[in-house]
Amino acid sequence: MSLPVTAADHLALRRTRIDSIDIVRGAVMVLMAIDHVRVYSGLPAGGPTPGIFFTRWITHFCAPAFVFLAGTSAFLYESRSGGVSHDLAKPLPTSISRFLLTRGAWLVLLELTVIRVSWTFNLDYAHYVLAGVIWMIGVCMMLMAGIVRLPVWAVTAFGLAIVAGHNAIDPFLPQVIAALGHSRVPVLWQVLYFGPIPLGEGSRFLVLYSFVPWIGVMAIGYAFGAVLQMEDRRQRQWCLAIGLGAVALFLLLRGFNLYGDPRPWAGSLRSFLSTAKYPASLSFLLMTLGPVIALMPFLTHARSPITRALAVFGRVPFFFYLLHIPLIHVLAILVSQIRLGAVSPWLFTNHPMGNPPPPDGYTWSLPLLYLVWAIAVVLLYVASRWFDRVKRTRRAWWASYV
């Protein structure tokens, strides 16, 4: 099975970067920063007011798009060296496996060290180890190092099966856990599939994103790389068909509560949009990835101050990620000092995402949240533009690791 190759496709294949990927990646980084400012604001995720709900909801697009495009970037990694075949019945060269394995291990290491300390500003590893989105991406990349040895059609089928089928096991989870023995399962269950099973209190190893269904999302994103190598007209047709088809399927499945989410909706737009993120349900992924995929071909030739700024972030996404958490954390410390006359000890506690702030007036207003976010984005743009210039002009060996 192979894709028909045109001369325009070969021209697209030689592009060193794809603008739409950089713009989307930059946009999701900026949106992600909103939610991470919210963490330190003390405002609860998803409520209680519509403003806070949609502040959280808009950031749901971030993890799916980032994981999906991580898979796409892996596919395009070989295209930049001329190693990609349009024959979907053949696997890509094995050099991509080495890249995925080493890069994934590096992400896991940074998640458990630099990023964990950035969240808490403490070294209390005896009681708290965070395995967040970067850890999940890193492990999925290491798993993909083996999966990409399959033909591209098989990688696609694997990803679709995981994403579309994992919610089918939800009703059987209690019986599975009972059969395995609940006391021996919790940490492993968090790593593999954070389903609706009580995991108990006091675990020092906190998994925010389980591998299922995210390994499926990355596998589908990997196959999507073939679409982005098409010439513009065909790429637009494929992206619109896939993206709008995903949106339509979301509306159908969610609208009639047919399948795809463990929490049926009823009665309100907020209920309809409140799909499960932990683990990411089929409805959640259709709702978030569909619009992103449909939008991508229209960003290919977008030229405006906003898209140029977003592309800067998108060219150095991991640098942005490593910098934004400690920056936001420091800004939260400054806000606490200004508003309360002292730095709240809560800002140095474990698990800031899950521990509510003390009832001493610390919690911010929504306008203050957006003001701090805007300041952070401006500072991050200055730093990202500098690092983007370093990567493009100096080509330092260490720059590829951040």
C-alpha cells in the first residue's frame, strides 16, 4: 500500500520545517501557560464560574495537540534526512528508533528532576515524585522506538485501536482490579491506565498522565506525518476530512451518550464539554484533536505578527516548557509578597495542582490570573526568541536537547 507521490509532494518533503506545526505547537504552549498560572493562583480547575471553567477548558487542547505532534515530528525526523518512504507497507529506517529511545529517556530524566523541583521549589523526594506530561511523552517515545519498526499502516491501526477502543474496558475495570488484587496494583495502574478505580491516599509517586490512550495518540500523530508531506491542496482535503470527521463523530457520540466517555452529559453546555481527561477519553480526544487537525492546512502560509510570534514558541517548545514553570512559580511568589505582605508557605508544598491554598486570602481573581499570564508570555517570548536564534545560528550540540 503506498501513497501516490507527486512532484509537489517531493517539494514539500524537502522543507526543513512545516510552519503549521510550529504555529500550532506555539499556540498550545501559550494556552498551557494559562493553566499553569491557574495552578499557582489557587483557583480550582473547571469551576465554579463560567469564566474559570472555560479558562480550564481551552487548555484541554494542549496535551492532545502536543503528544499528537510529537508523533508527527518523529515521522518527519527521517524526512529531513531523506529517509521516508511513501510506501505505507514498509517501516521507516531504524535510525528513528534510536532517536526516539534516547530523546524519550532524556525527557523522563528531566521530568523527575528539573521539572519536579520547578513545580515545588523543594527537594522532598521522600514524599512526592511527579510524573507529568513530559514524563508521559518521554516513555511513549521510548515505546514508539519499537512500534515504528512496524509498517506505517500497522502503526496507524495500533493507534486507532488504542484511542477508539480503550473506553470499552471501563465497565470491567473493577472486576479486573479485584482479580489482580487491589493492594498490588495502584502504582502500576496509574502508569498504564488511570481508570475510575480508587487508588488510595499517600502515594508519593503521582502519575498525571497514564500511557493509555496517549501512546495511541502519538502513534496516530506519527502516521499523520504522511499527510503533512502532501502538496497544499491535497493536504487541505485530508486535514479537513480527518478533522471535521472527528468533530462530527464527537458530536454524534457525545450528543447521544453512545460511547466514548465514562461520564454521560445532561442538561448544559458545561456538562457536554466536560469530557474525561484522566485518562483522556475518546470524546475528549475527538473534541480537541479534530479542530486542531482541521485548522492546520490554513496555517501553512499564515503570515501575521501573532503567527510569527507563535512560531517562535513552536520552534523551541521544550525550552519554553523548562523555563515557564519556574518563571510562573517565581511570579506567584512575587504576587504573594505584594498582596499578602509575605510569601505563602503553600507555594513550596508538594502537589500544587491538588492541594488547595490556605483560606487566608491568597486565591487570585481571574483578571489577576490573566495579567500574570500575559507578563509571563512576554518574558518567555524574549527568552524564546533568543534561544531560537542560538539554535539557528550557532548550532550548538547541546541546543538539540532543549
